Amino acid sequence: MKKIVTMQDISCVGKCSLTVALPVLSAMGIETAVIPTAVLSTHTMFKGFTFHDLTSEVNPILAHWQKEGFTFNGIYTGYLGSFEQIDLAKKIFEE
């Protein structure tokens, strides 16, 4: 079974983000690990959405996975809310 990492937000309302990606990937038979980048009240097409940044959680998640010896066949990125998150995604690609 293929295993991937998806790094993207969770939008509480809207047909996008992890809420859509996970069921599709599962239906395709792909085991998926999740790195949430942010929690948004709605997707970004709504005005006044809230945004809770989870960038500070990415490195601890990656460190734990490394200790456990997890490996993945690929990475699927979605909404990345900062340049720092883009750099972290690059780090995952390089590993």
C-alpha cells in the first residue's frame, strides 16, 4: 500500500482542504498521514474567515515520525499559509 503525507489546512466549512482530501485518498487505497498547517473557520473565499496557524507544530510532528521510523512514498500539499510552511514542505521533500 502506498503511504503519503498531506500537508494542508483544515477548513471547517467549504469543499476543500483535509476534509475533502482524506476521503478521496482513502478511496484510492492510499494510506495518508496528516500535517495540518492551520485551522480556518471557512475556506479563503469567504470574507472574515478566522485562521489559527499551526506552523509551530510541524517540526515536533516530523521529529516524532522520524523517531518512529515512518517513511512515505510521496507528499501532497494543499494550502500553505506562510513562507515558513513552504520551507517546511521543502524539508519533507528533501527527506
